[in-house]
Amino acid sequence: MSFYYVKKSDPLCGRITVSGAKNAALPAIAATLLTDDTCTLSRIPNLSDISVMTDIVSFLGADIQNTKKGVFEITPNIKRITAPQELCGRLRASSLFMGPLLAKYKRAKIPLPGGCSIGSRPIDLHLKGFAAMGADITVSHGFVSVSAPRLSGADIYLDFPSVGATENIMMAATLADGKTVIENAAAEPEISDLAAMLRKMGAKISGAGSDKILIEGTYSLHSCNHKIIPDRIEAGTFMTAAAMTNGKITLCGVSPSHLRPFSAKLCEMGAEISEGTNEISVDCGRRMSSCSIKTLPYPGFPTDMQAQFCALLSTVPGTGIITETVFENRFLHIDELCRMGADIKTDGRSAVIRGGRLTGANVKATDLRAGAALTLAGLAASGETEVSEIEHIERGYEDFPEKLRALGANIEKNET
């Protein structure tokens, strides 16, 4: 079993390069199944979730060549349309294979997906979209089966701007007959990145990044070379780490516009932030103060940064309130933070956080972002902190302890 051993750190300082976005790489890998040609994807992060996704693609029959660090050449040669339970049960994003398989191979059978235990994340909106496009759907014995001899374009309104549903429907619509309109679509940068890749493959897509996406179906798609966007959540996590240690860091290879929801909050708390073309600098040497946060779909404050900011608010003067509107079970990290001395009271989907001093403790990562938050808390806590179950963290952060150490953090990864 692996764990992070963390000690109170001096202010973080220095420069690091942010990895490619996991949440953009996963749908990009699924999208390669829409063509018979070889697609080259670059800036793919080395993460356990990526490994599971590529294992599923290989199981389905595709040939995958990891030609150099972060670069994958994927040639679909699909022999199966049923994805394996043992892999899909570990990865929420496995549902993204439904759209490409249905559109290109007329049917798909996918186990109900797994992932972090942060709340109910049903795929009913995905299936609603497929049904509107003419697919037959069966849910039985833990599997979802979808089939259609040919999908037809449709007007689809999403009850909630689900990122996964938007991606799945958008991929399926690229090979459908006629025009598909997705209203109340998710607008996250990862949606725009997937649309950019699909356009390189010959798809006709407009409106990605807004709440209304239009897709004109085409008969076939072709190969492409696509570079994944930088990971805004990784960048935000390191920005938070700088704030928690009163540090000053520069993040390279980022898209500053993607970071503004949490850049604005850090500025409100007292940080100084400067943006370049592909970098952002965070100076938190001044006294920081508390703030309140409400998670919302993009361009609101991301739910994936809620746990990290919860840890930050536990260390600064004042009282802040976090309201979680996206996932109903995303406060699992709070009990662990309280073990470190945090003063946090929850009421439904809101948490009231009174800033103070943290002390080191043995804590466990309950999910991906919770694990990152507890690691950051260890950097600010007096004494020593041991973060266990770090396999959750390594699902979404490439070289996390190494990058923190490059900024001066006291952190080691140990094996028991």
C-alpha cells in the first residue's frame, strides 16, 4: 500500500509545467473509435484512469502505440462492442464509449460505470439523447445496451448541462443523418477541446463552449493529430497549494482563461495573479482572508476544486461558506480535514468553515479531489501528515509529489 508522507512546508516557489487534462484526454480516446484511421493524441497524462481507458480500447480491438511520453497512436480495429465489467467498473468515463460505438458500429453494450464515490452520476441524460436520435435502449443485469441501424439528428434538451452527456451525444451525432441540436449543453473547456478534435476528423460542429451545440452529421470521419488542452484542475490545485503556504509560483503550459473561476476567488482572498499567454503566476505572500463559494457548471466555480478550497479556507482567518450544487456526496473530505483540526460544520449541501490552524494526522483519500485537498492540508499543518489510499489521487494527478517537491514541498511517496 502506498501513502504520501507530508510535513509542513515553507512557502512554495518556482515554476512547473501543467499536464494535459485527464477530463479532455478520456473523451478524446473514445472519439478515436469514430474512424477507421489512425489518430495521434499528444499531451496525454500518465494516469491510472488513462491506463484503464486505453485497456478498454485495446479490449475492444484497437491497436494502441505509445510512441513517446504522452503520445498515443490509436488505430481502431474494433472486434467487440461489449466493454468489460472489470475495467468499466473502475472508470466513470467508460460510458463515453457508447456514443462512438453506437454511431460507427450500430450497437454497444457497456456496464454501468464506476469511479469516485462522490454522489449519484446517472447516465439517463446520455440515454435520453440516444433515444431521441432513434436508438433502442435496454438496461439489464448491470449493462446498458444501445442499438440503431442508423441514428437520426434530433433536437435534444438536457435537463442539466452534463459534461459526459454532452460529449457522448456530440460524438454520436457526428455520424448521424441530419442535424442535431444540443440545448442546455455543457460549456466546459473539455467540451470545446473534444469538438476541436472532432472537427479535425471532418465533423461539422459549431457552438461548442456555449449552451447550444449544432452538429451536422456526416458519413465518415478520418484521422487527426490532436494535442490535449492543459489540465485546469491540476493548475487550480497548485494555485491553491501556493495560497496555503503563502507561496509564489508560476504555472507553465496553461490556458489562463480556463482558470478564471478560481483565479477570481484567490484574488478576492488577497492573492496577486498575473497572466501570460500560456502561463499564470500566483503570489500569495500577503495575508489571505476567507471567502464563500458556490459550485456551478462552467463558467461557475468547478466542483472539482471544492475540496481543495475547503482545505484552504480551513487555514485562513475568517469564516467562509461552501455550497455544493453539483454532487450531493462531495463532502467526504470534511471528516478527514476535521481530524487535522479543521473547524467545519455541514448542513445539507453547505459547509461553514472557520479558519484556524491545522495539525498533522493520519488521513485517507476518499476520492480523487479529496485526496489532493488532504495533501495540500498537510503542507500547511504543523507536524506530520500521512495520506493513505492515494490510488485515488493518482487517477487524476500526474507526478503529483514530484511536482510539489519541485516547488519546495516536504512530501514523499512511501510504500508499506
